[in-house]
Amino acid sequence: MSISSERNLEFKDGKDWAEAVLCAIFLIVFPIAIIALWKGPQETVPLYFLLPFTGIFLICVPLLIRAVLIARSRTITVDRKTGEVSVTSRAPVRNDRQRFAATDIDAAVFRTTDNDGYWYTALLRTPGQDVVFAQGSHRPDVRKKFEAMVAELRRFAPALKVEEVTD
């Protein structure tokens, strides 16, 4: 997050990539390990171990691939002069860029998933979609990003609704 009176306010979040990298490593290493075990001597690794191990891996492959494909980095930039909000999303398969005016934002929402607040999500609610700009399990900077984003957007949309939701 960079703050300057002359420059645009920028929020970056790439929390999804850590999980995606771990899943990609499993997708590379596990097939090699399974093939090596199947081709090795059956006295070393018995068949009753290899079959369930292989089956569980094959069941998990779609979940691992999904985690890699949905990972993305989000950058939200607020132009301090015009009030234009630019959302850039980078993913392994697709990159998106959207622009809308700060006055088009209906609400800024801060969400936790339990009473202890162990999963924070900060998002902007626009007509038709929610734009997540910060997330993380018990990361204190998510609250700071949320407050900074609300303060910046209130310059252009003073009637911006702020919601805190506990799921």
C-alpha cells in the first residue's frame, strides 16, 4: 500500500499464490513419486499401500488444479484526482482489468468468518459484483487496508456505506 498526496492510492493482495504454489509442487512431485513406487520392487512398498495412495492422489488432482487456476493477485488503484477506481486481477489463465467511478461503489464490507476474526476479507460491493481487495487469516494489515480504502473513497462518495459482517 503506497500513500502519497500526489500519487494514486494502491492496494495489492496476492495471498492466493502461496496455496497455489504448494498445490503446483504436489502436482509435480506426487506423480513422480507414485511412478517411482509402482516401478520399484513390490517387496519394498506393498500393493495394498500403493493402490489407496494412488487413488487418493487421483481424487485430489482436480482440487489441486482448481487451486492453481483460481489463484490471483489483485491490485486496486484509486486515482486521487478523478476518483476512478481501477481493478487489475492477474491469474495463471486470465488477466482482467476493470474501471469504475468511486461513486459507483455501493458499500465497503469487512467480513470475518467467526467470532475470533480468524479470516478477514475486505471488499467493495458494486452493482453486480464484489471486488475483494484484501484477505488473510488473522492478518492485522487487512483492517488497515480496509480503513485506508474507506477513507480514500469517502473523499469521492461521502455517503459510502461501511459494513462489518461476521459469518
